[in-house]
Amino acid sequence: MRRLLILIGIEGYAVLLALYRGLGAVHTDEAKYLLNIPYPHPPLARGIINLTEALPYQEMLMRVVFATLLVQAVWLIARMAKGMSPENRLTLCGLWIFCASVLFQSGTVMMAVLTALQGLVLVWLLLRNWEIGKLGNQYILGWVALFWLVSLFTAYQAVLYLPIVIAIFWKAKVHPIRSALAIGIPLLLVTLYIASNPLAAASFMNAGGQNVGQPLIDLVQLTATSWLWAGSGVLSVLGLLGIIRAKHWPLLLSFVLVCAFHVTSYRVYYPVLFLPLLIGGVIASPGVLKKSATLLAMQIVTAVFIFAHTQLEFYNSSARIVMHQVNQLSSEGVVLISGNFSHSWQYESTSPILRYRPSLLSKAKAVVCLDACPGVSGYGFYQIENIGQEVWIRKF
């Protein structure tokens, strides 16, 4: 009964975080996954998400699912910390629950969240590697190889945890050729997928060069901020200190890869990628949890401070406001948009969206002018007032 009540309480926390995220706009990357847009990531996770497209309140459903996965992962952390004292075990679970990346990335429909959770499973397999040996290398490591394949076809960032995967097979004393096949074939398959998908390849190349030209010191500061944000400072420092104290090279190499990835392709939703490595660092060196009650209190205070000083996003995006009006039209036709627009416009619309061209006006039921689109009124359209954007509706 006590565990059930804890489970329900944690789930309530997850739902609350999902509802908080749902108050804001749909991010353009979230729209890509909800709509199963064929880039930037492989098809596995976004294909599964797209199966829920016909369900009512799909967006909120997915937010609750993602928040649940990230918050309820605390049970896996409790399992990983089984050898610790009850006080340290509780502290480690609390450090996870109250870190900034869980607070603010729970409820975001982002592949980074799934990749971080997959990284956490890989860290668990590495740190509990003796169990793999007991249960039989052939059977268990086959599932590890499959999980590695699934991770890569969820998001390319899973490759940042490659040193951990290599270490799992190395510690299990698998034949080098078998290890190379188990690790290399999934990498080869995802490379072939990128090569066969021009949109994915272009997105991959664009992400790799997006920080070119920025001062190195600025990129290092962004990376350091991301690391501190990931664990709300307390878990960040403890995790890295534990990795260094334990001289845990697989975790350290993955940490370096995540840092390098931030330097070359920084995004505000990447801090969560540090989390499984920080948890692994604490478990690898439990001695960093001296005065655990004080550390947990510091984590909670830091979480409250961060949350109190973060602007709440109680607003609807322009895409949602405009498309709410356009979707109420009973007429058939496409929606034309002049100017640069994100996939969030496509997600909010129940009608096909095309880039504005005068030759398509005969097929349009509405025109949204993010940039100038003169002459629309001459094609039988009238402008909607007081909507925040220049929107034209066809007269019928």
C-alpha cells in the first residue's frame, strides 16, 4: 500500500508537470514528432507517436506519457542504488525528482527525453553488469544489442552513449567480433538510413554546423550552463565528481561526447542528456553523498528558486490563435501562408498548408500573411480583424 501511494503521488507530480507544459505553445520540434515529419530523427519513436494522431487531445496525452516516463524513471534509479544506505538511496531519488531538467523537460514531446531515458537504462546495465554474466551473455546481450538499435532509431543522439555500450560488451567478455557486430550493425543501419533520406541528411549536416562562427568561450559557457541546469547544480557537481573519483572511463567519455555535442549543436532541450551520466557518477562513487540530507535540501531549495524565477508560459501561440479561427470555417480548401512558418502551424491546422503563391489562391480558403501578400482582397477574400496576424478568409 505504501508503494502504491508513492506511485500515485509521483504520477500526480508527472501529470502536473505535463499540464504546466501544455499551457504553452506547441514547439516546432514537438509538432514534427506529433505529425511524423520525416526529419530530423529516424522513424521509430515519431512513428509510434503518430499512431495516436486520431485520438482526441493527442498533444496532452503525449505530454503526460513523456512526463510519466521521465518522472517514474526514479524507480529504476532506486533499483540502481540498491547497494546504498536507505538515506543515500532516498537522496539520490530526490536529486532526480527535483532537478531542473526533470522539472522543465517533463511533458515536452522531445526525443531528447527518450534518449536520456535510454541512456539511463544503458548506465544501469553497465553498473549492474554482474547480473548479465549470471543470466547468460548470449541471451541478455542480444537484447542489449536490440536495445542499442532501438535507441539509435529513436534519435541520433543515442550515439553519445556509445562508450557505455562498448563497455557493457567489454565487461561481459564477449568475443570481439561478436561485440563489433552487435555494436557496429546498428550504427551502419542508421547511417544507411541517413544516406537514403535527403531531408534527414540535410538536417543532420545543418545541426552539425549551426554553431560555426560563434566564439568558443560562449559555446563553453552554454555547455557549462547546460550541465549545471541538468542537475540543478547539486546533482551536476556530485555526478561529475563521482565520475572523476571513480575513474569511470565509459561515463567520462560519454560526458565528454555530450559536452562536445552541446558545443557543436546547442539546443535548450539538450541538458537532459547529461542526467543519466550524472546519476551513474553518484552510484559509481557513493561517497560523494556525505551529509545527504543537506544535499537533498539544497536540491529542493535550488529547484524552488529556479522555478520561481522562470517565466511561466501561459499563452497560446500565434499559430494556435489563428488556426482556431480558420478551423471553424465550414468551407473546403488549403491554407496559404506567406513568409517563414514552422511545423507548429501545420499541427494546429485541420486543413493542408501550402506556401503562399498567387497561383494557388483559387484553391485556398484562407491566407495568413506573416510577410506581405498584396492583392489578396482582389481574389474574393476579406480580412479578419483583431487576431494579431494578417489573416484573409475567402468570401462565399
